Amino acid sequence: MTYYVIYRNDERVGGPAGLFVMDVGLGRAIIWDHRSRGWAFDPGLVVRFVNDYRNLDRYETVDRATAETVAEIVTSGASLPDEEAIRSMFTAGGGDSRQPSPSDQ
């Protein structure tokens, strides 16, 4: 799995703004959806963002430990799902793969 930290601008002012998790080989990805306050399956958005040359300075790949720390920041406290849960969301393939934040429960 590849973890991408997303920034609002190429100067990375203000810290991380988002997080993507992608299985590049399968073309599957989840993102933190700020509107629904949960993890959502959206490989199309991730691929468009990462493949757009204008965004090259707006993201970086990180290890899982860094992604876990960033997840708590961008989600206001929700943790990054474990790898089994992420794979489950990938397999759901766009079904109801949203994982609610703890405050939704």
C-alpha cells in the first residue's frame, strides 16, 4: 500500500490537508472525505490528483507510521483503518465502503 499526504498548496503551508491510501497495482484507493467525515473509496479522484503534473509539489508518499499520525490530524481524531479494513474497503469497490469516524458512532 502507498500512503500519500496531501497539502493545500505547493508551499505546504498550514500542514497536511488530506490523506490517500492506494494499492497502485490494483488501482484501488481510499481517501478521507471531509464532507462525510469518513473514509471513502475513490480511486478515480486519487489517480487524477496524483497523475496531474500541477499537483507534484502538493503530495508526498510516506510510510504507514507517518500516515497514522497524519490521519489523526486531517480527520480531527479518527484513526487510519488497519490494513485489513483498508483491503476490505478496496474489495467493496465503491459499495458502501465508508468507514465512519468514531464521533459518528
